[in-house]
Amino acid sequence: MMDHGSELVSFGPFEVDLRAGEIRRNGSKVRLQEQPFQILTMLLERPGEVVRREELRNRLWPADTFVDFDHGLNAAVKRLRDALGDSAENPRFVETLARRGYRFVAPIAGRPNGTDLHAKAERVPGRSARRHFTRIITALAVLLMGTGAGWVAARRLNPLVNVFQQRLTANPSDDPVLAAILSPDGKYLAFGDRTGLFLRIIGSGETHPLPVSDGSRAWPTSWFPDGSHLLATVSGTSGEASSLWSISVLGGSPRKLMDSAEARSVSPDGSQIAFVRSEPLNQSIWLMSADGERSRKIVGEPGDVFGTVAWSSDARRFAFVRSAYKSWHQGGAVSLWICRPDSGRVNKILSDVRLGESLAWAPDGRLVYSLDETPPNVSDSKGDSNLWALPIDPSSDQPLGAPKRLTSGPDRKTGLSFSADGKKLAFLRWNREAHMYVSQIQGGADLLNIPQRLGLEEGRNLPYTWTPDSRFLLFTSDRDGATHLFKQGITQPAPDLLVGGEDSVVSARLNPDGTEVLYLLLPKTQSSDQRLRLMRMPLAGGTPQIVLQEPAIDNFQCARAPNTLCVFGQFSERVLRFFSFDPQRGKGTEFAKIDVGLKYNWSLSPDGASLAVAQWQQNKIELLSTRGGPSRTLTITGGAGVASLDWAADGRSLWASSSSLTGTQALLNIDLHGRAKAMFQDSDKDVGWAIPSPDGRYIAFWEAGGSANAWVLQGF
């Protein structure tokens, strides 16, 4: 509610009087000190947006004030949460974004259009007269210098002025929302997480579980237009292929529509269902009738991977995101297409490597999609994206104008769905980060001690190699923007920067004698034919020098002294070629090649005699001789498909990350007979590659988790 006389802003059971500097809960006054009230005021100015810690510091403390800023701000936020009955672990009002800032996540009423809540807060009795006078003079000067031009510029720079975001779910970080879709009437949200499938009444927050087979996981992807049934992808725990189901929100048993398929969307008239059939990294889009009959392939070539399929409101066209995966960090061709299934006409309307997989088609003809952010807009961790809208000509299926940004700020935006009237757009906000852990190896490779996290910095942190004395780990991190190279001891509280700059460090290894660090640089400005630079630098510090520059380098490694072999791989047209190189003189000769799929991993043994190559999620490893000897195949027993490979320090086994049939992520040790032993498992997080220390006593690996909740966008 809003009272123009007392200027009230309401959320939940609270009313904030901006003129009087008071907050009330159900009519009763709540005691709140000046600094927590100022923080609340700033958050209410920008609901749904991140207010950075630096902004709060500038508001709360003058520039000449000496204070323990972090402690003071944390204490003030805690007092605010205490007054609101809120918590950092499961926030209803104030959400923390680690090392970035805070965000107000509850819906508010009474926010005056075009007003500055901070200006109102400054009129509260007891504020510093000197600061108040200074800010008034500054504001008047700015206003007088550019009233008209400033207003026009502000409108151009802030096209989101009337857009409103509201959070719909409040799942904790260890149980992210995996999929969520808005009902046609905009009153309900169907969502799935690790605990099940649920239906939430948006107006009241009342939530009910929906029936799913025991032990299965369901991802809702689309509502049928009658608003009483969901289209969902269901997967079991015993490794069977996913299937399509119709699930009633009114009760009753789920009904299977199709085996060995992944659901995408139901047409607005309810007559057709779009779905995807998959082989590893090789997909095609199919259509079938709403009862599961008369299926037919529509589009798909070898190597295609498809994201969302979104129907136009007339049900005569659908749009889709198509990507062609390329090896490792090289990226892929990502494009947006429109298909008319009756005629078979397919038009590409947009191509951009920053395109996300999610898509929605508004009733007014706009296509809404996500684009990854680029520096300087990207936050401390990679993966941030925002939503854009592009008007489409209904006759030519081509863009009618320039795209318009709908959202700003951190997190990955995905899982888009419109209400039938197009006034509400639901989406997921993902915050995903990889953290490093170090564990001591006991009894050769028989047991791992409890892993300990290395550092508490946020961001994407990935280990690559150890120093020769096994005391320091070298890793990449995007904690300060571009991905840089760091060095940190296992008992060191903070890392040392080795390689900075605007270009991103893709990976790092040591030369054979351990005196230099070799690292691969990905240019800030990327292109389809870009050449990556392999650099070298003394481990003790010094001037970097280029070793070689080649396209499509997928990985590189060196043997350990007294062996001198260094190898890099190049991937092209599903063939992986291996080249020797000298860290001083550059590229050598090609000495081996192997046919691989679109996703794979390889590692060079410490003695330089063997290359281990594994296809993505296959249960076998190819061992290639680098010295002209025979190759052989390891068939893995006791484990599932391999996702990454690294040789053990003694060269007698391999460390591999793997995903079991039940979806549990594991770290395996595999001997040279193929026998696998799970050394570490996690059912909720992705487990990445493992890097053993040269002395064989420690192993470093990464785990990636994240938080995700559903939000709704209005007024766009």
C-alpha cells in the first residue's frame, strides 16, 4: 500500500515510513537504528537488483571516516535482518550475494514512480545536517546543469525503469530449483528440485507436491493450454533413458507419452508437442500429436545440440536455439532459428556465441532470449547472463528491429515461460561457482582424508598443477574479472597472483624440470578463427614469452624430468591430433591422432610414454604409446562413464571424475587393469578433475554447486 501523505512502502507484514524514518510490523513499531534503516532504504530503491557493498559503504560512511567497513556493514545488515525476522540462510527479504552485495527479494507496494527513496530518507530527523546540506547542493547543481538532457539520457541508459521483478521460490543453495514454468493464467508455478515436483499458488505461496514415480526425477517443461496438465521429462534412478509424461495438477496418475525422449513444449492450441531425441551431443527436434502418436523428425544434423523450443502464439511456427559443440574451451556456433513445420522452412535469425539455451515467444511477437554478459558488465564469477527481447516479422520470420534489454545484474537467467497474456515472464536465476578442495591421500591410493576447501574466495576456481615441491597449487580464477592465474599454499589464507591482464588464462602446466609455468591465453576478443597463445614464464617470476600460437589447442601437458616430452592437442572434424613441442623453441611434429567424439579428455603420463584418452561418459580409456609401441584399451569396471582424466603422480593409475547411473558425482582412482574405486562422492554437486601433487601425498579437485530460484518479470 501507499499513503502519499506519510509516504509508506509496504512489503509482507511491514510498512516503512520514509518521511518519519520508522518501520512497523502489523501496526506495531519496530526498533531499527539509523544505519540498518539506510540500508533498507537503498534496497527498497532498487528491488530485485544487487546493491553492491561499495555503494553501501559510500552511503553509510563519509570518505574521511576510518572504520572496519566489512565488520560494520555485516553488523548493520544483521541488525536489519533481526528486525525483519529474516535469515541469511533462507532469506525472505534481504538476500546476500557473497562478496558482491545484497538484494531485496520480496515484492513491495507503494514504490512512488520517479521518486528517490534515498532523498526521502535524508529528511529523517537526526541525520547529519552537514551531509544533508552537501547532498542537496550537489543534487541541485546536477539538476540545473542538465535537467532536460539528463532526463533523456537517463531514459536511454535505463530502459528497465518500469520493469518489476518478484521472486517466486526460496530454495536454499543446497537444493536449487531445477526447472520452473508459469501457468497460462499466471496464477501457478510448477517447479522441480532435488526433492520432487511441486505446484505453488503464487498469490498465497501455498505449495503442493505433484505425483511422480518413486525414485524418479521430473522436470516440468510446459503447460498444456487447459492449465490442468504439465508436460514433463522424467528420468529414473537406474540409468534408463528419460521419457515424456503428462502430469495432472488436479490429481490422478501421470501418463507416459513417449520413451527415450526429452520434453520441450506444447503448442498453444494443444495439438502438438515438440520434443528432442538424443545421442551424446547429437540431437534432433521431433513433433508428435498431444496423445503421443504420429511422431516425426523436423530438424537436426549430426553434431547438433538443441536448447528450448518455443511456439508462436498461432501455433504455426516454433523457434529454437541450436549449438554445435566444439572441443573444450573453443566454444561453439550458437544460433537462433525459426521453423515452419508444415512447409519445412527454417530461417536463422541470430548467431552469437553468447546465446543461452533458453527461449520464450511472447504473444505480441517478441522472442525473448538470454545473452551472456561480457566485461566490464560481468560479475566476479562467470556465467552471468541477461534477457533480451527481439520483435519478429510474422511473415518473413526475420527481426523487425534491434533487440531490447529486459534485465540487468548478476546470475544466469534461464528456464523462460510466459503467461498466456504475455504480461508475466517467469525465469530461473542461477548462481553457480566452482571451488577447490585439497585432500591428503592415504595408503597410496586407498583412502582420501576429508577434503578441505582451499580459500573462501567466490568465483570459478579450477586447479591445474602443483609446484615441484608439492607445497603450492597453481589454479585459475575469475574472482577479479578476467580469468587469471594464481598460486596458493595449502595452508596459505590467500593466493598470490602470477598472471593477470585482460586475456583469460585457460590452463596452466609446468615445463619438465619445473622451472617455468606454461599457460594458455584466450584473447579477450574472440572469433571463430582465433589463435591461442601458449606462453611461458619463470615460476619464480619474470617476463612472459610466447612459445607458440595455434588455433584449436584443446589441452597441453609435459612429462616430468628426466623425461622431456611436451604435447599439445588440436581438434578438427572429430579427429584429435597430438603434436610435440619444445617450451623454448615452439611447435614440433605430429606424432599421433585418434578419432574422437565432440567431447573427450586426455592426459600425458609423468614418464611421457603414454597418452590416456577417454570419450565423454564412456566406460573405456584408450592408452596410446608416444614411442611407437602398441595401443591398448582399458575397460572400466566398478565405475561409470569418465568425464575427465589425470595420471597419478607415480604413473601407476589414473584419477577420473565420473557420473554414476543414479546421477551421483564421483572421483575415481582407476588402475592400469581398468579396476575403478570411488574415492569421493557427492550426490548434489559436480565433481571435476583431480590434480595429484608430485610427491603423491595430496590431490586437488574442484566441486561446483549453485543456488537457483524462480522469479517473475512484469511491466516489460
